[in-house]
Amino acid sequence: MIAEMISEDDLKEAEKEQAQEALADTKPA
């Protein structure tokens, strides 16, 4: 992982998006 090139805010935003996608994947349609 290239942490130096990613700002902390961008990292948090990306993690938030991944979490939302994971929730959507596990949620029954």
C-alpha cells in the first residue's frame, strides 16, 4: 500500500465506500 500518496481523508473516504459496498453485498435483495 502506498500510504504516502494517499491523504488520510481520501483513505477514510475509500474505506467508507468499501464498507457501504460490503453492506450492500451482504444485504438480502
